Amino acid sequence: MGRPTAVFVDRDAIKSNFDIAKSFSPNSKFVSVIKANAYGHGLKEVAQTLSKCTDAFGVACIEEALLIREAGIKNPVLLMEGFFQSKKLKLPQKRTSG
């Protein structure tokens, strides 16, 4: 039996790391890639933390993009993987039209 593990995510540290990266290229646009549950840090939490400072978010699949929208985040979302099933093409429409 394994020992209990825990991860503590410091939102201030995430924001600080973003600010440091941005300082190297202050006139550039930034896409914060938060695929795979923000690499285990919590997609919704990281998106909320960075929503006021990033220009857009990058995600791997439509489900991640929809989670961002469901959290009320309005930043543009770049879907990096695309669609593998035609029925998923209608998901964004269904969520935005009603």
C-alpha cells in the first residue's frame, strides 16, 4: 500500500512565474498552455489565476475548452489537438447558443 501524497498549488507562485516569463518579452502576446488539467495543477484554478494577465489559453481537447467556459472565463482558447469525432464539432455551438 502506498503512502498518502498531496500537492499544494500556490496560485501566487504561478502568477509570479507568468510575470517573470512576460518580463522577458513584454510586447509579446502570451498563450498559457493548460492542457492535461494544467499539468496536474488544476485547469480551472490555473485558468482563473491567469485569466487577467494571459492573452489566451491553449488546451489539448474540446472538453478542456468547455471547462474553461463553464468556469466563466472569457479569454480566447486555442484548441491544439482538433477534433477526431465529427459529433464533437457541435459541442462548442451547443454550449454557446443555449
